[in-house]
Amino acid sequence: MEYLEETGDQGKGHGILLPGKGLHEECGVFGIAGDTVAPTGDPDAAAITYRGLFSLQHRGQEACGIAANNGGVITCKKGQGLLQDVFDEKTVLRLNGSSAIGHVRYGTTGGSNLENAQPIAVSHIKGNLALAHNGNLVNAATLRKEIEMNGGIFHTNSDSEIIAYTIVRERIGSASIEEAVKKAMGIIKGAYSLVAMSPRKMIAARDPNGFRPLCIGRHERGYVFASESCAIDAIGADFIRHVEPGEIVIVEDGVLASMDSGLTVSRSLCSFEYIYFSRPDSIIQGVGVDYARREMGKVLAREKPADADIVVAVPDSGLSAAQGYSDESGLPNITGLVKNRYIGRTFIQPTQGRRERDVRMKLNPLRANVNGKRVILIDDSIVRGTTSKMIVEALRDAGAKEVHFRSSAPPFRYPCYFGVDVPDQDKLIAVGRSEAELADFISADSVAYLSHESLTRIMSEAGVDICKACFSGEYPIDITEAADTSVFDSPIIAI
Amino acid sequence: MEYLEETGDQGKGHGILLPGKGLHEECGVFGIAGDTVAPTGDPDAAAITYRGLFSLQHRGQEACGIAANNGGVITCKKGQGLLQDVFDEKTVLRLNGSSAIGHVRYGTTGGSNLENAQPIAVSHIKGNLALAHNGNLVNAATLRKEIEMNGGIFHTNSDSEIIAYTIVRERIGSASIEEAVKKAMGIIKGAYSLVAMSPRKMIAARDPNGFRPLCIGRHERGYVFASESCAIDAIGADFIRHVEPGEIVIVEDGVLASMDSGLTVSRSLCSFEYIYFSRPDSIIQGVGVDYARREMGKVLAREKPADADIVVAVPDSGLSAAQGYSDESGLPNITGLVKNRYIGRTFIQPTQGRRERDVRMKLNPLRANVNGKRVILIDDSIVRGTTSKMIVEALRDAGAKEVHFRSSAPPFRYPCYFGVDVPDQDKLIAVGRSEAELADFISADSVAYLSHESLTRIMSEAGVDICKACFSGEYPIDITEAADTSVFDSPIIAI
Amino acid sequence: MEYLEETGDQGKGHGILLPGKGLHEECGVFGIAGDTVAPTGDPDAAAITYRGLFSLQHRGQEACGIAANNGGVITCKKGQGLLQDVFDEKTVLRLNGSSAIGHVRYGTTGGSNLENAQPIAVSHIKGNLALAHNGNLVNAATLRKEIEMNGGIFHTNSDSEIIAYTIVRERIGSASIEEAVKKAMGIIKGAYSLVAMSPRKMIAARDPNGFRPLCIGRHERGYVFASESCAIDAIGADFIRHVEPGEIVIVEDGVLASMDSGLTVSRSLCSFEYIYFSRPDSIIQGVGVDYARREMGKVLAREKPADADIVVAVPDSGLSAAQGYSDESGLPNITGLVKNRYIGRTFIQPTQGRRERDVRMKLNPLRANVNGKRVILIDDSIVRGTTSKMIVEALRDAGAKEVHFRSSAPPFRYPCYFGVDVPDQDKLIAVGRSEAELADFISADSVAYLSHESLTRIMSEAGVDICKACFSGEYPIDITEAADTSVFDSPIIAI
Amino acid sequence: MEYLEETGDQGKGHGILLPGKGLHEECGVFGIAGDTVAPTGDPDAAAITYRGLFSLQHRGQEACGIAANNGGVITCKKGQGLLQDVFDEKTVLRLNGSSAIGHVRYGTTGGSNLENAQPIAVSHIKGNLALAHNGNLVNAATLRKEIEMNGGIFHTNSDSEIIAYTIVRERIGSASIEEAVKKAMGIIKGAYSLVAMSPRKMIAARDPNGFRPLCIGRHERGYVFASESCAIDAIGADFIRHVEPGEIVIVEDGVLASMDSGLTVSRSLCSFEYIYFSRPDSIIQGVGVDYARREMGKVLAREKPADADIVVAVPDSGLSAAQGYSDESGLPNITGLVKNRYIGRTFIQPTQGRRERDVRMKLNPLRANVNGKRVILIDDSIVRGTTSKMIVEALRDAGAKEVHFRSSAPPFRYPCYFGVDVPDQDKLIAVGRSEAELADFISADSVAYLSHESLTRIMSEAGVDICKACFSGEYPIDITEAADTSVFDSPIIAI
């Protein structure tokens, strides 16, 4: 994928600013529910959360936060930037408590503001509640207006606050926080994988479609929840299973219980979790990410072959698919591009001219390996086409005789309302362009995509029903309420 | 006053942590209502607010914030520390808008947290609302519980959020924001001087007792509001008048209007605004602070004379009163203590032993002036007695033959529920001790206070009815609701 | 004095950029020589140095530094800004050693660079040497050229490095460091009060003229040296005496010894140490600063009376002199200007227009006290005249009927080569203007200075011979070498 | 290689603290010589240097710096940490000049001090000189003592200052800076690749052995020099050639000239530049790094085969060699370990127990790919063995049936005096252990190294004579002077 400004793209979370809408909340979540909620002077739950989030950093680099629960007192630290920018040892030492939740957030360009950082921590009639989620509601505006009509006030422009408000309002007439969450899930619509922390319990839940992943592990200190299984591995915990779509998981006094929301819809996991967001070593809904990517590469090799000498991956996003393409085609998989591992939040002063070569600060061709070669270049996708074009040109400068671009994702053509940051349609290079036109645009000898039918089949054979909305425009749930976003027109901005 | 950790005490705001209660909000507020609310790309209102707050910095050093209104979009920056720690040019440049409000906050020791910083900015059914106030509600817990019973959620432990909620809830059935403020003033009880900013208006209001000051000025860019008149002077604006107790002032399209809350109670301005908090060049409710302090010093000289050679002030808090004492007694007013102007948020590593001399990092006796002299030492008050004791001893070390301590404030003996940070009664040195016992405690030859009857008379003759609660225990309004603070027991802490 | 940008002016150190010359080193120095030089794991010497420097902060706010000696290993931390900006607890904890020296530095406007911060720490054939000094050499260029001719390299543009080089070169043929210092003192010319630290000794020395002050104290941990006695007081040490002009003081193994440089010239202490730089509670060369200032005020009252109602000081620089003027004239000394104690390193965004009122951010007239009054306004000096003019106008705006400006310093008319930051002559308002013309320029009803003859007499009667060069142009030592500064033309700048 | 704390190991520079010796200077250098040296207000040379260093960041993360030459005035900024920590846009904008040099520095563990950061900038009799180098002198102590005997002083403990001093001293009797550099090269001994900047010229030079790389490129703004060719590519410049061992390259007025030092010894490029330090896309002395690594992998496959199912690389250090091993052996090259791209200067709070799993914060096995497989694990080297052991165990936990460790470097057994950070011999796991004993130590089924004869042959066939000292103990130059390091015993430490 084409994000020159990124810190790494081993798998990436995305925020999104859909036309006329508040900020989408694409991200990574983590939680650890200590086996007891007695007050503690130690920050171990926060430290484990920090480590878990560290393995989810690829899902969001704009902001992050951790909230710890110390016998009902919630201490929360949020800030802009990477975990290493926001947290130091001294800060973590102040986050006492036996349970904690955390969040990393991907933000849209331009705005590096604080108001929508998570977790959100609020006080209500039954005590405190902290909440972090990944996803995007499609009826956020409707719900917010209704709450405001009843005298509600909002401190943020985020879905998290709407979810928290909805849970709190249902809590009044409910016997328990989990019952309130269940009722709230009947009200909020869209994509969400959430972890919430009440004075005595931790709740994890996924929307009935299961748009966003969420999994469960067991650490020696208690049950853990994470967007991806790689975070479970990183803290030395054991992977248990995924939270099911529509499921509510409750941990209280070290005991894990499950509750069904009773909401039934067809499942539609976001295919970009496999294509791009997640780390290759994560297992999402039972399917390994590296495996899925290699399968995409294999099918791509069969469906969209090219007469060439070598396969070259765009690192890191195209690595697994290139392996699959190579395995299937029999063409050698060669390192043709080297990535600067320090690209990140760095200031890069442009010099006059040669701006087109700027991509080389990030990716440098390995001339000896591509010179005189016909190259099949594999990336996960083409979005705006500008970076793809620069990479193709860099390879040609390095002596590549031909460059055949292959995308392991089908072409993006429709907006996403479930948390993926797709640019406006007029910026999507695939909209209204044939593969031949696209090849012309990015100066490649050919361009070809994996078909979305093939993608669906690959994932289906692996046991996962995916959401194809961004490829086909067929949305798995009603999105008409998503259009009215006037309630977000005058935001509050925290800097 | 005795705060070794302070940055200066030209006049000081105080936060307070009353027994079992959330944080009190003692502070300084400022607002400028541009003559138009059209969106603007310039941050002039924020820059003027910064300058105004700069002159109110003595009222609070723990946290500060500015919110600017740009055609209904509110941008807000809050942080811990002095203005110079939180704001730089780049930050102010992002605070676009023709109107702005700001706040400096005094916090209690230990907690340097962020959650109660002001202004508070919230979105509600009629748009955004930003609010900053100085004071303390006595029915905060009651109101918070009631709001939470209706599904309300709180992000802070502050009175500001309760006030904002109350206004927003009244706004639904009201024709205007000012009507909502008027109704809210019938509900909230206690001490408050507030400035609020709606998409099109700025509102300033004072509680009917008029516990805390608030004044109006006219700047070339629009009407301004400030806790003290020195901030009006500092920005080059013209002082107009004070907001009256119970008055609501509205600025819309550059026109100032006044509305009466209709709430009538006896007036009871906090006497510590004259004794200690405010800057000597400020005029509070028509009475100059320096004038009031000199009067206190004069009466003190008549009521509590001492056979001595010189009058020495504890800088800066005792300067004006010492002048009055000197003028009345005819004894020369001599510089006997020099204050380090850089004492502030500094790290001071204690060395072993001699800890009692630490006061000399802050105050150093001027030996040549006090050696061999009988000194009348004037300060505004004695709270815990420990610093007073160290100052007396430092003067003796420097050769003073006698030290007679005189306090221009009457003895503190009762808790304040209106925003003054009085320690627990068991730490108040004046509780249960005679002046003679006190002299013994602080190693002075004599100790004497201004009587609270005299203080009342001085202020009354100047035209101001003061609150004497902390001296007499007679509270001007019912404080029974202030006792139940269970709702604040499990706070949310932001770090 | 007129430095709107200052953090406080209780007494001020000054750097200077003389025409064509490197940076002058006006500053404050401090040192503590532990009673043993055995390696230690504790940073107590550094912590005491920090506290001592804290009381010298008024002598320099641009940069500061501390070097600690731990058995011959020197650890040094320098940085730009106030002590509280450069040092925190963690940093001081790394400065282990039983002896330490420190420095605060005043810099010229514009440049906030690091290269000339002190102490300087160097390694040479006999081990390490750290050095900090206050003053300015008049043969710096000559010495630097000579050292460079012999293959020497310079890392800074400072006199400190020249002094260090000279000592090190003399050290080779000397039996001891103190002998090397003595020989070096025969080579370097100008103003310097220095503290130096070798692996086993601490050396303090003053130039034979004694331009800059330096005093000795005794702390429980060892002997201490400081530019002003207030720093001795602040750390709880006992004042012993001043280092004599031309004296070399050595501390080794807790024993203090003295050595005479044998250099004899007439003494000429900088009069501005009394007039402006030093804190009023300091004793310089046996004379109290507050005392000297009050004497100046008294003589000024006799020599330059005015028909007026009140005496008003410009705080803080005019406070003591105003007291003296009041005492002598019998006119009441009234607080007519209130200073904002937080003015410092703050960002102040100018608003359009009314720029002339900006002085009110710093100084606000106390209208009630000056309205309708004929005011004698006392400051220590008039340099450029612009701030004086703004203060006079502010007083008139506040209702003062007349304003008579009195300066306790004689008029500046000549450049200083000994460490005082005097602007170019064409910016010195006193050059070529009569008192009447000056009154016209600053809009005062009259202006008058203390005559330099009177100043000389006052100080002489107190036992101090002062340098009058900046008033009379008669320099106490040959300054011809100071003119050639070509060697400093291409500086190295560290940012 | 085994550095859990690293930010990435695409190629790594190393500092070294040899027994009893000052800090070695392993690093990356960069320089751009503008076509004119006229003073300029723009910071383009510094900005290009920043970009060049950015591509050399893998060679050093402890400290960095840039010095710019503006008509003879040198502005220099140095600091601890990554480029993004030390430089922001504002800082680079102050580094005006048409030429600039820069440096990234790798430091030894524990010390994150400032005193040895480069470039070093000094003033001498002919103007200013800035210098940065990569490498380590073997006669540093001898030279330093000699300079100190002549009255020289040192501000750092670095070889750079010794080199600068030596050049400056030779400059006095030389007609030009390049002649002085040539003479200095006859005096200094060891490994160095340096760039130096005089008021009008830039000089680049390599020691006669050519231990460390240095190459030349042409940018539209002038000639550039860099440790690795990837930096030439990154700034959009054209690669020209390498600086030859013993060559001095001079750029003046945009013209490049070459001069021979006349020093002839056998060539001995450090083999670790190919094995580990350099980026795979760099060309060192005419040989591609990726190519060399793949060749090592191929020979390793032939020499040290294993009966296994798959080849797995330790990312990133083993990637190229694994490719070669796979190509030669015919076994598939599978992603079996995934690296967290955000590991860096992060705070990681250890939790109790399970510390052995900490490697998973950095490297996580991809279970699906290794489960049930016999794995050949390829890394560039084994140093202490502890990380290798943890990786082997992680693969076993993930189901690997067998793990055969193969190192593409021969075993380290001897200290390096030319800039590689080799631990003490007693920590080198290869010292005194057979491959079988090593397998036992790291819990692998087998361990095997590339033989150093094979490595020598591979590089020799590619046209490069390498230094084999760390493998064989045969040093290409006399290192006896390197033993006496007493002159560095009492360092100056800057924090």
C-alpha cells in the first residue's frame, strides 16, 4: 500500500475520514483482566498492556492510550504519537491496577489531534467505565442526536463516546454491565470490536457481522484480549480462541463467561485484515495471515501470469503474496527493493527538484538483482497509484527491462463504512480505469489485480466469509444512516 | 502565606481538597468576545487571552487552558504547568477564532493531573459550549447524582462539567443560552464566576453571593472578562465595571447586554481576595487591593502594636500591609528579607541536615538591616506555622533582637466551601491556640492577628460585604449538601 | 534597567557582544570543594552547586552548567536556559563527585547558542581540568592567536578556553596547578573571577583589579566559592571572606590555603555590581548591596531633588535606591508600579496596535496610588530610554500629574571591556544628550542622574575603589589589545 | 546478530569499548561539498546531509550530528539518539551553508553520553575545521600523550579530536589543508574513513588498509561522500566510485581532485561490512552486499548441509544468506519468524517470570510455517549465544521438529582494533567451544559456521581482500600501541 509517511507497514490500521463524517476509529485494542480487582500498588496490568499494544503498533501510530483499574479508580494516560512517545517508565508506574485496557489509533492525515484518542474513561451512576474499540458505527449520528436531545453532552467526536453513552443509559435499567452491553449492541450498528472495563469486570464484544477481529488469550496474570493474536504471543500468553461475532465475553474474579447478543446477521470479516492490516504471524478468525496472503499470491499467479524472469515484492506489504506468486509460477522470488527501517515520524526536508525520487528515502532498488530483468512486482494493492508509479520508475532506473505490477487485492472502488480509510472515489486510481489504462498511468508493462471472486473463494475455502463492499459496492448491512453526518459538522478539536 | 513550593505569591489562587470531596476549582478566568463570530484564520483572540491569563498566573500554576471559537468550531488546548510550559507560538497559532476563553488553575499538592483542567468544551444539541469558572459548588454531589441517574456520564471530577451539564439540560427547553444559564443558576449553589462561549455568544456570570470576582473591560477587538482588573490593564483594554453578584452578561455581535438572575441573597465576597489572592494593582468590587491591605496594616498597627524598631514585610504577601503598619506606627518599613525571584517549579535536592534552613533558598534575611533590631514582621496570614517559624528563626540568625509577628488576616479556624484551599482543621495552627501559644510555637516574641471584626469593618467601610466563614464558621449559605461527597470517591485520573 | 525580556532583575548578570569581539562572559560562578577527593557514588556536591547557582540565577539566564569531580573523572552537564530547564533530579544524580563547580551565563540577545556555556572541562597531560569564570579578558585575541600558532585548536569562542589553555601550558613546567594558575595570571589580562577544579584540588582566583566579586564560605561538606554571598547563605553555609584581588585560593584535602599572584594594580571593582547586578542581600567586597543602593538614593535626593508628592520605584531594580531617596527627602515611598512575577522566558504574541502598552505585561501602574500625584520615579539607570519612556507614559495614563525620573547610576557613555553588556554608543541615550533633552525624549518632567563623582565618593567612603570606565572613559588597564578581534570573525556555533 | 535492544539490523554500525581503551568510533559518515562556498542563507546542504544520514541510520543510533559551513562560519548540532530525536525542521533551518558533513554514531551499552558525538568542529590558526570519521586508531594513546606533552587540551575522549589535532598541527607547516591531511595520515594509524571541511574545501580520505568503506557520488548541488552507496541513492545522487584505500579526495569550487597518501600496505576491508553492517542494497568496494551475503549462504549450504525441510532466516540479518542457502540447497526459503518493526528505543517493563520469552517482543515464530518442520535457521553470526538460544527455543515451541543453526560468518574469536564492537573473549560463545558444544548450548540439533577460508575465498573471488583478524587473530597492521590506554583512564563525561 502507498503510504510514504508510514512507520512500517507490516500490517496497518487505518483511520478514515469519510465524506461528511466524523473520524473513523480503526485501530488496535488490548485488555488484561487481572484475576482479582482488589486495589494494587503495582502497574503490572498496564505494563503488560503496553507490551501487548507494542505488538499492535502497526495498527495505529497517531495516538495511543492505556487505562488501568485500581479497585474502581481508573487512571488513564493518552497522547499523540507512538507508544514510545507517550509512555515512559515513570508514566507506566503511575498506572496502577490489576486490570487495564489500551488502544493504538490510526488517524487521517493533517489532524494530529487528541480529542479522539482512546480509551475513553467516564464516570456514571454505577461507577467508572473505560472503553476502547476498533471499528466504525453506521448509525453514530442518529444515536448522538438522540442522546443530545435528552441533555447529553459530548467531549469528543468519536464513536467510543456514543458506545459508552449507550451502554451507560442501558445500565440504569439492567442488572449488570453485560446485560447493558447486550442491550446496547441492539442499538449501535456497524463495525466494532470492543473491550470495556467496569469497577469489577472486563467485557469484550464483537459486532454480529464480525467486521473487526478480536481474540482471547490466557496470561499468568489473567485473561487477555487483543485485536490480533501476535499480541497474545508477544506477552508470553497462550492463545485461546477468537471472540465470536455477536458474542459478549465477561471476565469477573478471574472467571471467563460468554453471552450471546442474540443478534444474527451474515458474517463479513473485513478482507483487508488479511490483505494488509494484520501482521503475517497473526491468526485471524482461524486463518493465518501469511497463509492467506500466499494463497492470494498463488491464485494471482494462475489468474494473472506474466512472461518474466523474477518476482519482486514491495516490502513489507507484498512479501507473503510474492512468495505465493513465486511458489506457484516457479519464478525466483528475488529481493529487488530494500526498505529503510527507520522511516517514521521523521522530518524530511525536501530539496528542490528530483522530488520524484523521494520514494528512495523509503525504498531503494537493489540494482544488481533487477538489472536486465523482466520483473513481476507484487504489492498488496494500488490505491492512488502515485507511489506505485514511483516504484516502477525506480526499478526501471535500476535497469529492469519490464515491470509487471500485480496486486493481491482486488481494485478498490467503493467507500468503506466499517473502518477502512479509503480515499474519495475520485482519488481511487482503479475507479473508471481498465488494467491497461492503469499500466499506462503507473508506467508499468502490465497491471493486474486478483479478482474479488477469487479472493472471496480463497477466504471461503479457508472458512471465512468476508466483506466485499469496497470492491463490489454491496454492503452487508444498511448504511443509509451513515449519510447524515451534520451532527459532526462543528467538531471540538483538542490540541 | 506559607507555600515554599510557590512560584511567587503576589496574590494566589487556591484549589482545595475538602475532606471527602472532589477537587475545588479556584483559579483565574479570562474571556474575549470578538465583535463578530465569523470564522477567522487568525488566532488573535487566543493571543489576547494568553496575555490576559499571563497577568492572572498568580491565581493558579498547576494547569491552564484556552478555548477559541471559530464560527462554532471550538479548538481547545489544556495542559499542566505554567502558561509558558503549555503554550508556545505554534500552539497559539492553531487556536483560531474571534472569541476565546481561558483559565489558570491552582491545584492541591501531590496531584498534578490533567482531568480537571479548564476550559471544558462540550458538544450538545445546539452546538458547542466551552466554559471556565472560578469557585466551588456546594451541591455538586447532589447535581451529579441526579444527572447520572438520567444516564449522564462524566469525564472529569470537576464542578465545570456539572455546570455545563446543567446549562445544556436547561438549554433544551429554553429560547436562548442566556435563559439556560439563568435557569441553571437557580439550580447550582455555591461560589462561581464563569465565562461561557456558545457558537454565537459569550456569557459571563457571577453567583448571587458574589464570592469570587469578575470584571468587564473593553478591548479594541471586543469585550473582555477577567477575574482581576490587572488582566484588563495588561492587554491594554479599558476597565468598565464589575459583573454584579447574580448578574448574567451576554455579548453577541459586539453588543453587551445584562440580565438579572433574580436570585437574591446577601453579598459575601471572599475576604482572601483582598488579603492574599489578588494582585495589589487589581481593583476588586470597586476597592483597590493595595489600599485594602494597607488599611489592614494600619488597623493592625493600632490594635496590635509592639515596642520595636522596624517593620519588615514577608515578601511579597506582606508588602502592602507592612506599608500600612509602618505608616500608622511611624516605624520605618525596612527590607529585611529578600526573595529569590526564580523559585518555582524547580527541583531542589535536599542535602543532609540543616533542612530547617531550606527557607533561605526562597527568602534570605538582609542581615545589615535587621541585625540588632527589634522587628515587627508582617505577613498576610499564618496557616500551618512551619514557614513562619523558619522565617522568624532566619531573622534571629541574622541578628534580630526581637521578632513580633503580625498577621493582616484574622486566624483561620473553619473550612471553606467556596474555593479556598484551607488545610484540615488539625493542621491549622490557629485552631485551639492562643496568640501567646502561637508565639511560642513559631519562636516569636509575640504574635497577633487582625481581628475579624476589624477586617469586616474595614471592608464594609470600603463598601464591600465579605464572607467571614473561615474565621467565624458562620456560612453565608447552606452547606449541608457539601458533606455528602460519595459520588467523588472513585475518581477518574488523567495523567 | 530596561530589559523587557528579563526573568527578573533583582540584580542581573550581563553578557556583551562588543563590536567585532567574541562573546563576553558575564555570569555567576559557584564551587564546592569536598573535604576529600575520593570517588563517591553520591551527587551531593552537584546538588549543593545547583542550590548555590539557584541563588545566582539573576546573574545569568541564557545557559548554565555543573561539572563534578569524582576521583579525577569529570562529569559535566551544560545546557541553554534556566537551571530548571537544564537540570532535573535524574541529571543531578548522574553528577557524582565530592567536588563540583557551576556557572550561570548571561547571553546577548538573538544568540541562544551552546558553544560558550560553562564550565569548560578539558583533559591535559596532568589529568582533567574544569573551569568556570566571570569576566572578560582584554587580550583574548592575542593569546588565542599565539596558542593557535603553536598548533592549538579551539572548540569555543570563549575566554574560558583561553584561560584553560594558558593554565595547561604553564602546568607543564610548573610543580603544581596553583603555580600554573599564578603564571597564567601574569599572562591573561582583564576581568576574571574564576573557580577551577583539578583531579585533587579546587582553585579560586580573582584578577588583580578585582573587577568581579568572588567570596568564600564554609559548608559542612567543604569550602565553597560564589560570585555573591547570597549563594553562601542559600546553601546554609557560613560566609568567611572575599577572595582578594590578585589572590589565589587553593583547597586540597579540606585545607584552604592562599597564595598571592604578586600582580599589583589599582583596584577597580565594577560599580554595576552595586548599582544593578547583585542581589540586595549580597555583601560585595565588604559592602552590602542594599546599603550601597540606599546611599545612592540618599545622595541623589540631596543632589537632584524635585518638587513632588511621592517617590515610586521601578521594581525591582529601583527599590533600594527609592527607599534611600524617600528617607532623605522625607517624601513617602509608595508602590506605584506592580511587576508581574511570571514574566520570563514566555512567548508573548503581539497584537496589532497598542504595542506601546506592552510594558504593562511586565509593569502595571497602581492607579490609586499615583493618580493626581507628582511622582519621583527611581530606577537604577537609563540605557536606551525606550522602556523608561513607556513607564513614564504608563504613569501619566494612570493619572500622575508630574513624573521626575531619577537614575541612581551616572550616565553610561563608554563601552565596557570588563564584562558589562553596554550597547553600541549610538544606542546609549545618554551619549550627547543633556538631562533636559533626555526628559524630553522620555516624556518626563525632569531627568537627573547621580554624578559619577558622587558615586565614587559613596563607594570610596564605604571602602571600595570602583571602576568608572563606562561613565568617564578612563580605563583602569590598557585596553588597546581588545580592539583586534579578527580571530573571532568566523565563529563556531553550536545549537 | 544478537542485539535485543536494537532498532533494526538491516546492517549495523558498532562502537566498541576495548579493554582499557577509549570509545571506538564505528559509525556512518556523510558529506556534501556545494559547488561554491559563498555564504548562503539556506540550509540545503544540511537538509541533504540529514537525508543521507537517514539512509545510514542503521550504522549508528546512539548519537548524530551535522555541521554546516557558511562561508567559513561553522554551525554544528549534535545530540543523543536517532536523527528524528535530534533534528527537527527548525534545527535544520539554522544550519546554513553550502557544504555540510554529518555523522551517526553507534555507542556501547550503558553510556549514552554526548562527549564523543561527531562531527567535531574546531577553530585553528587557518580558520575552522569540522571532521567526522568512521573507524578506530591503534596509536590513539601515543598521539594523545604527545599532543598533551606540548600543551594540548582535549575536550573529548575520541579519535576524531586526535585526528583533528594532528591535521591542525601539520597545517602550520603545510601549503594546504590536503597536504596537512596527507602528512597526518603518515602519523595516525588504524582504521578511518573521514570527511573534513575547511573554510573553502571538503576532504575525504580512507586509511591505506581501507578497513572502512567510503564512496563518492554526484548530486546536483555538489559532490557527496558517504559510508555506503545506499545514501547516495537515497538523496537522488549518482554513484561515482569508492574512495580508494590511502586516497585523499579534495573538492574545491565544485572541482574534485585526488591525491595519493603514498602509504602502501595490503588491503584489508572489514568483512563485517558484508556480513552484517551494511545495507543489502549498498555496494561496498565494488561488491554488492546482498550478492556477497547470498554467496556466503550458497557456500554454507555446500559446506554445512543439513537434512531438513525448510530454510528460515532470522530477520533481517539472515535474509540474504538464507536466500543463498535455499537457492543452493533447493530447500524452500520460508518466513518462519516475524519481526516487530517498532522495536527501538522503547521502554519495556519486564513482568515477573517468563523473561525467556522476551525475544517474542522482537521476533515471533510463524507457527503455521514451522510446525512439524525440520528447520535450517540462518543468521549472520552467533556472538554471545543467548539470543540464538531464545530463537531456537521459540521455534521449538512453535512446533519445529529440528532446528539446525547456520552462521554465515565464521566464528568470532579475537578482539577487533579497527572499530567492531566485539565483546570480551570470555563472552564470545565461539571461543573454546566446538560446533557440537555450541549446538548443545543453544539447544539446536546442529550448529555450523562458514569457514573463514571460504569467506576469504568468496570475497577474494569478488575482488576484495578482507581483514580476518577477528577470526584468525592475524592483524593486518601492528597493534602493539593499542594496548596502552592509560591516557583514557579518567575520561570527561558529558551528559
